Amino acid sequence: MIHSVFLISNAGDLFLEKHWKSVISRSICDYFFEAREKAVEPDNVPPVIRTPHHYLINIYREKIFFVSVIQTEVPPLFVIEFLHRVAETFQDYFGECSETTIKDNVVIVYELLEEMLDNGFPLATESNILKELIRPPTILRSMVNTITGSSNVGETLPTGQLSTIPWRRAGVKYTNNEAYFDVVEEIDAILDKSGTTVFAEIQGVIDACVKLSGMPDLTLSFMNPRLLDDVSFHPCVRYKRWESERVISFIPPDGNFQLMSYHISAQNLVAIPVYVKQNISFFETGSSGRLDITVGPKQTMGKTLECLVVTVHMPKVVLSANLSATQGTYNYDPVTKILVWDIGKLNPQKLPNLKGSLSLQSGAPKPEENPSLNIDLKIQQLAISGLKVNRLDVYGEKYKPFKGVKYVSKAGKFQVRT
Amino acid sequence: MLNHCFLCRNEDLKEMLESNKESLKLEAMKRIVGLIAKGKNASELFPAVVKNVASKNIELKKLVYVYLVRYAEEQQDLALLSISTFQRALKDPNQLIRASALRVLSSIRVPIIVPIMMLAIKEAATDLSPYVRKTAAHAIQKLYSLDPDQKEHLIEVIEKLLKDKSTLVAGSVVMAFEEVCPDRIDLIHKNYRKLCNLLVDVEEWGQVVIIHMLTRYARTQFVSPWREDAVFDENSEKTFYDSEEERRVDQSKPYIMDPDHRLLLRNTKPLLQSRNTAVVMAVSQLYWHLSPKHELSVITKSLVRLLRSHREVQYIVLQNIATMSIQRKGMFEPFMKSFYVRSTDATHIKTLKLEILTNLANEANISTILRELQTYVKSQDKAFVAATIQAIGRCATNISEVTDTCLNGLVLLLSNRDETVVAESVVVIKKLLQTQPSQHSDIIKHMAKLFDNITVPMARASILWLMGEYCEHVPKIAPDVLRKMAKTFTSEEDIVKLQTVNLAAKLYLSNSKQTKLLTQYILNLGKYDQNYDIRDRTRFIRQLIVPNEKSGALSRYARRILMAPKPAPVLQSAFKDRDRFQLGTLSHTLNSQSNGYLELSDWPAVAPDQSVRIVEVVEPVKEAGAPLLGKSKPGKSAEKFYSDSEEEEEGSSSEDSSSSSSEESESESESEENSDDSNKSSSSESDSEKKKKTLKNKKLQQQKPDSKDRYWSHSVQSHLFFLNKFLVVFKFNLRCIALLLIIITKLFSIHIVLSFSNQFVASCRCSLLRLCVFLACQFDAVSWHVRVSLQASFPVFVPETSHELLHRMTGKGLSAQYRFTRQPCIYGNSMVSLQLTLSNSSDQALENIHISEKSSTGQNIHHFNAIGELHTWTCGSVLFSFSTKEDEFSVSIQPAVGELLVPITMTEADFTKEQGLSVWLTNDRLGTGNRFKNSHLLKYLKRLICHAFLLCYWSMPFLSENF
């Protein structure tokens, strides 16, 4: 399946290669560079590139291209999903997945890649198993290792690999048993010029941080499970129980994981927490324009909006912006043509406003379209869909764990057309 | 110099490797791995590295393995030095070490060691650890790519590993199967059901591979479920969730899905909820290629969900949705808004979304879509705008209602500032006009006016073509355009020049007076053009249109050749022909066949033998999933089955008539005595045995208290409450007709008579089988209860609910339900009537269903009307087994005690008498009767009898109301 993987930085520097079958010359990447050149933006690089003898399937993540070389037919999503899993594992191990961290930990990266694929077929991708095989680097451990000469590599086969619950490692022990769940909801919406909702839906995930000893069997139930339109689960969740009782029953992996993700579709009414009054216009003469944006709260369920950021992708002809904000700071990057207005906490008494003029490239025709606004925000202690966790029960273990649920709503792909 | 430096460093590394210190060696290896990762050549260190292959330090060893696998191919001779280490490690007690030794050994691409690898694989394939076996499955592929001659031996190993029951192995071995011998579909037969059942527990990557393989398999083994799908479109969602039997009832179609086909669909469905996008896509394509069309809608939501994932995932999923949406608009129409474009999407995502939106457009939603497209036209991404304009064009041709609106919109775009927009609009308008030119001469005129401002060659060429084609509609303007073109001819692009020549020729033919000179001029210019295409075209046109002595017959037809009506271009999706590839594959993504693509075969007209999938050994524990059904071949079975049943019916009816006489005769005493006699005789035969069984069954009953029991006792209790109230009222209003409920216990031999009801014959006619069988259970009469004088009355209330006897899963399609009819039994009142409803939810006819004695199958002499022997029946549980032609299912009935009561009508006087007589029942005297060994039962009975007597006070209507 996967023949080789090359990691290429955004600048075009090929900094890591790994082959699982016979070695393929890195000149194969020339085809990729060609496509990269043609695409201009890194986002526009086609995920599947055909070369005379091979196929290149690539993903772009954290400013790194993961380019895999394929020789024969394979479901492309299989490769894409795997590459993303690799990136996630790096993130899990090194805190971030960047060129520097990968270069710094090249040996662990190599060991990981070796374990994750055998002959191009995924072998162990569960983070719990990998962590038993190859221990993540910590400062303490690397110090101990240099002194004692012990290694980062586990000597026995992780028990999870053999059991029917490969995601959980055995012999977990904690002095404080705790299970925390974060319900994170993102609102995807498109609002049109007049502020009416063209399209809105909610995408939610429940992230869990479970640190429980032994083999706990958890059951999580909701007050209103009917809200959930479509769900997908971590492999640990028993699908049958969800089907019949609408409860989530699972033996959790140890540590952080995403328990489930769900979707509340446009059919249900989605509360839009914010409204935007905007007026962006470009003048026919004088190569200038005016911008006036006001943001206000709409359906916030009595909570405050935080981390409010408005991002505008300006047309290419906009050279600079001379604006004044009543709250927060703004920044216009003339290279990327992105205007970012960081508002912060929204004060409903005094609505933030950004006003001023834009100067355009002289002589260029006035831009056809007004740029759309992307909005970012955060509401603590609220799941915008109204989803509520009812209770969490622990079976199979005697102790009483600390339990907690946190709700956060965010703006996902929240766009206001102008 | 640099090279020298590099060598120096290598020297340094070599020294470190040869030192005695582990930490130094490890450090050196880490640096070497760093070199490998960067793609630097470190092959000359091979001898120094390979020495450490047997190191005790596991990390060092692993790094050496990494090195070895990378360079073994280049240094084959030296690599051989390490082989013995691996051979030793293959015998290590630690499974991780065994597995990794095999991994490395098989990864060393040195042809000489092929026999060693082969041996190691064979050994590992029988290893106790599933992890090692999994590694063996991977090694198979490696060996195959190294030496394809080993194929036959490897297939043997694959065959062995396919039988493996471990979920760990399943994915890897199927992968090996796909790589080594994808055509050996016969290897799958026996493992098909196992793979289906294991699928949910296999790790996610294995799931993808197995699902893809099973899709191909299913297409070769089952008949198409798509024959008559149209009927189901309406209530597709509903029917899917309904239980299978019910669907069978509704469906009176000749097509019956193979249970194995159904098994696959059923077992893959939960995987749509997987977090792994590849799994979801794999299941979606499986449903697309295999499921009946009306069940397809389940995949929609999941696919739409994937659109929230990473950009690359979106790209692939959107491509697949685009292909699907061409064939089945309805699937994605409710989710249309999910395909709305955001300005932040990547261009290829945008165009794919646009493609889907266009595919989804129909009369109902076109206005919404057009409004949406209008906003896209203003986008800054010009490639996307061009695609949008094309999309508008496609909507306009596909939906005739909006053609004019679209055309007007496009004409407005002609005054757009951006050139690409204008050019694209011109091209699309040209295509649209071709469909209905006559009404739109003003648009052509408008375009002629714009002509001067348009510089994009394609757009200019399009306008010229339009002028020429419809020069009759614009007789004044066309020559003027030609005049302008003559001026600029030399500086135009080739494509524009060609169209100019065309225009000139057409005008020459229609309006030679005005344009003769112009044409000649242009033809002369063309004659000396640098491009040979243009010179060629000019020469051809000149010969065609300008008559001279040399030109033959062709020029006479010049007008007809050039001005022939041309068919309008059909604007269709770029994904139109992609469905020739299996969805979700690389070939589908690239729209061209990639290496190793395995064609999805068409459905076979006649399904191949299904029996190949039957596994001989059926473990009793796994009965639920184990295949038992469907031994008979379809086709022939259907007819035969019906004819059989008719014959049987005759047989049974004769028996019915004989028994009906006894039913009609009021003298129950006779039958009762008979039964009494027979029971006594048989009871004496095996008294001790009986007791054993009784005990056993009692235990069974205690473990699983029947819901019916609970129902009874509960309801009796609740009525008791009422009774206290009503007792006063009814005390003086005693009816002559009172009910005496009598308990009959201790049944030991039960004759079951199966007879057909009309319903059976009727349902046989439709494809599904549902039959009712009435059972009469005979049991031993207890001396104290039935009086000759007593006459059984009809029950006041007969519950309609039936209870499950045999679930369809357990019964491989055969399901049985029982219900107590509470009717007096025709075979004497020491028996209880039982209505048995058998239904067949499988796709095949079940032959020869009869009740057999569990242990001895040889006794199944009768078919349906067979009198089966039942094992045991003690208070409440009857065990017997159903047999179909080849399978046998054991079932047991545990009736509530109440069901064994017989309602009896008697006079008040009789009642008091009986009550007096039965006082002993309420006393402990009952306990002395050695028939009741079990105190639990005794207590239960006593309570029940008490209630039974109390109930006697109730009037009948009251009873019927409350029961």
C-alpha cells in the first residue's frame, strides 16, 4: 500500500524520508513540487497527483506536506486518513507537529513510523499502544536515559495489541481517579448581507480526559440525546447500546481522546450568537474605500462572548487600511491581504466598532466583490445546541472518580457575506 | 573536501559502533538513523552496524533493524550475516521479539533467503500469538513481491490464515489475499460469514480492506437487488428499520435477498459511525454497489458528516458524492446546503461543490441554487467564477424553465469588469444560444457590440462563430464584424483566425454581395499564415466556396456543408462517466484505471451455489451467527415447497376431521379418560426419569422467570385489590355461570399436532412463509381437578400477544412464536392448545419443518403434520426442537401457570361444592401430595388457586374488561 513517505516543509525543503518497501528516489517529489508551484496556495495542491509510475497522495498540515508514494490501487482516503493519524501522533508525542520538533526527534519519529506501518499496511495506530512501545520523550526521561542508559523502547508486546480493546493499555493506576469531558460545539454558518441565515449547523465533539485506574466501564447519558442528528464514535463506544438506549457505553482509552463527534443539522433551529453590521464599499474614483463594522450579541443565552475575532480577506488591490477600533486591536497584513480585528470580550453595553478607510492600488479597477467576514468567537459554559450530559456512571471499578463536564461553544466556519 | 569530511564523520561513527559502551553505540545509531532520514547515504557503515544486530539493548537493536532493512538490498552478502540472529529470534518466547524478527527478516529483500523466509512464514502462520500470525500475513506480501514464483505456497498459507478467528489477523490476511491472489474468490467462500461477523471488531484499517474485498466478492456471488427498486423509493427509510419479517410481508416480489447478502449489509451498517473516514467511505461504497436502492439513503448523513473533516478528505468525499449525485439526486437533495461554498474553501473543493450543486438542481430548488450561484459569481477566485458560469449554463440547459433567466443573467455578466468572467459567459451563452437561436438575435447583437472589448481568444472565437452561424439573424452586423476582423486578422490568436475564416466563408455563401472582397482578403491573409492549420483551413475553404473549374461536385454542396444545422452541445457533468470505477478507489479519483485496479464485476444473472459458504462445523455457542440456513437451492425449492405443503395439507385435514368429531362430542369424559389412561401408563414407565427432568426444568424456570408468569401474578394481585371492593357488590349477585380455574400440572408427554390454517396456504403463495400451527399439549391429569360434570367454558379473554419461541437470528431465518389460544383442546382437555406461528424471514424456502425429538433426528418421519414427541413438560416448560430439512433448533416453552388453567362453567351449587372440596388445596394438605416437591412452586400454586377461587365471584364482563 503505502510505499514511502516524504515530509516536505512549506518552503519546499524535503527533510525526512521513510521507505517501507524498496527505496524510491526522492526525485519522485519533483512531480509534487511541480504541482505545488502550479497551485500557488498550499491549500490548492491537489491531494492526489499522478506520475508516470507512481501516485502521490499528500496532505498539508501544520505547514508540512506529508507526501506518500503509492504504486497500486488503494482507497485514497485510507492513505489520507493514515497520514493525518501520523500527524496527530506526532502532535501527541511532541506537543506540536512542526518541522523543528520532527527534526529534533528524528529517531523517535523513525521508530514511530516503523511501528505504525509494516510493509505499507498500518500496524499500530492507537496512541495507547504506541506509547507502550515507544515512550514519549520527556525531559526527565531523557535525562534518566542518558545517565542509566535505559531506552525509550518497550520490551514486551503491549497487551492492548492482543486484546479486543486495543485502545486501552493495561495496568493503569492513578491515585486520583478523574474523568473530564469537554463538550465543544462549533457553529458553522453562512449569513448573507442582510444578516439572515443562509445555512447553519452545529458540529460538536466530546473530548475526554479519562484518568481512571484499572478497567473502568463507563456509561455517559444525555438529558436530550434526541438532539443528535448524526454521530460518530471512537472505536471504544458500543454502538449497539447507543442504538437501543441512546447512552454511550465504553471502556475508555487512557488519557486524552475524542469520544464522539456529532452533527446537528440545519433542520433544527441553530441559535446564532452574534450579529454583524457591516458596510464595506470601494469608490470608483480616488482608489479608496470605506469600512465600517459593528458586532453585537444576538442569541447568547445570557452568556458573554469571548475571544471575538473578525477576519477579512481583502481583495488583492487593497494596499493598506487606516482604521480605528473602539475596542480591541486590528492588524492588516498587506502581503496576505488579511485584516484581523481582535475584539476580545464583547461588551453588550458598548458595541465594538471598527471604522476607517482603505487605500487601493491606484489605477486598478475597483474590486467586484466585497470581502466576506469570518468570525471567531467562544462562549464558555454553554453548548449552543442545548445538549446536556445527564450523568456518568462507572462500572467495573470500586472507586469514586472525580467527574466533570465542561461546555464550550465556538464559531466554526462562520462566515458573513457582504 | 566535503566528501572527505563526510568520510571523517563516518569514521567517527564507526569507532563509536565498535566501542564497548552501549550508550555510545546507541548514540551512533541514532545519528545514523538521522542520516537515513535525511536521505544521506550511510551504506558503508553496514559491516559495523550489522555486528550489533544481536545486541541486548532493545532500542539499539531496533535501530539496527531500521538500518538493515534500508540497506540490505544494497549489501546482500553482508546482510546474510544477520540472518542467523533472526532465525534464533523467531524461536524467542517473547512474542514481540518473534514478530519483529519475522518483520525484519521478511523486509530484507535478498533473494537468496527466500526459502528461509518461506519456512519462517509457514511457522509463524501457526504461531500461538495472533500478533505473530498477523506479522506472517504481512510477510506473505513481502515475499510475494520479492519472488512471485512462491505464489502457490503463499496461497496455501493465506488459505490457512483466512481461517483464523482472531480479529487481529483478519485485516492483514485479507490484504495479503488482495495482493497475492485476488482472483481466488473460492478461498473466501468458507470464511465469508466469519469475516462478516468479525468485521465490527477488526481494527479500522483492516475493516477498509475487508469491506472492499467483500464488495467485490458480493458482486460475483449474489444476484442484483436492483431489479424493482422504484416501488420502494417512497418509504425507504421506514422499511429499512422495520423488522425483517414485516418487510417480507409487504414485499410480494420474486426477488429475495440472499441471507448472506443481507448479513453483509447488516454487519457493515454500524461502521458508518466510525471515526475513520476511510471506513465510512468504504461502507458507503459497499452500500452503493450492493444494497437495494431504497436502502441507500442511510449512507447520506455519514458522507455529509465527512465534509467537516480535513481538506483532503473533503476532496475525495466530494468527488464520490459528485458521482453519486448524478445517478441519485434524491439522496443528497435534503443536504443541499451542506454543499454551499465558503470563500475560504480551496479552489478544487469549491469546484467540486459547484459540480454537486449543479447535479442536484431541479425545478423545485433551482431558484435557491441560482441565487447561491449569483453570489459565487462575485467571488475573487476567478477560476471558481468561471466554473460557476459554466454551472449556470448547465442549469439553464437542464432545466428549461430557467433558461431565459439564466441567459439574462449571463448577458448581464457580459458587462463585467473582469475579462475571464466575460469570456466564460460568452462561451456559455454561445452554447445556450445554440439550443434556441431564433429568439435571441438581440443577445447576438449585444455580443457583437461587446466584441471590441473582449480580448480573451476563446470568447472572441465564440462570438465569431455565433455571427457566422446565425448571420441571417444579424444580416447587418455580421459583415461589419468581419470587416473589423480583416483589419486585425494578423494579430489574432490561431483559434480566432480559424473562426474568422469560418465566418468569412459563411457570409460569402449567404451574403456574397457585401462580403466577397472581404472574404477574398481574409483568405489571402490566411494563405500565408505561419500556422499550417490555418493555411490548411484556408485552402480548403477556398476550394469549397469559390467556384472554379477545378473544384468538383463538392462546391455545389458548400452551403449545405457549412450551414448545416448543428446539434446543440450537451452540457453534462464531468463526473458522468466516473461510475465505471468502483467508488472510493484511486482510479475513481483520478478517473483513469490505476495499476492493480480490480474491476467490479457485474451481478451474475443466476446466483452461484450458495452452499459453498456453509461451514461444516457449527459450534453450538456461536449458533446465532453460524450459518445453517439455505441449504436448498433456490428456484427449484420454491415450487417444490408449495406442492409439498399442499400434499401435507390434505394429510392434516384428514386428521383434523377425525379429531373434530371428538371435539364436537360433548362427552369429554371419554377423551379425558383416554388421556388419563395413556398418561398413567406412560408415567409409570419412567417415573424416576421424569423427576429428574422435572428438577432440571424447574431450575431452568427459576433462572429465567417467564414474563408471562410475572404478568399473571401481577395482574392477579392488582385485581385482588379491586376484588376487595367489588366483593360486596357481587356477593349477592352471583351468577350461575361462574368460572372455575383449574390448575393442571405435571405434564410429561405432549403430543403436538401441527395442522395448517388457511393462513398458511395463503402466505405460502407470497414469497414469505408464515404459518400458524396449532399445538395441543397433552398432559397428565391430576386426580383432584376435573369432574365429569364440569363443562369447560370459553375463555373470557384471550390475549393477542404472542411470545417468541425461536428468534429469526437463531433460527437462521425461521422464527417461531407461540400463543396460548385458551381454547379447549380438541384432543381432550388434559391438553392445552398452543398456536405456533412460524415465519420464514430468510430468502429461501425452508423445507420440511417439523418438530423432532432433540436427540434423534431419525424420528422425523412426518413432515408438517408430524406428531412430534416432546421431551419434558413439568410445570411450565416444554422443550422440543424444530427441524428444517437439515437444521435443528431446540426451543422451550415456559408457560405461565395461568395458561394451564381451564375455565369451567358450573352452577352456583356446584361451585360451592367444588369450593368445599378444594379447601384442601388451600391447606397444607397439598404439600403432602408428593407431586409437589418444590416448595416454591407450591406456594405459587396455592396463591394462584386462591385467586382463582376469588375470581369466580367476578362477573364475566368485568373480567373481560380488566384482563
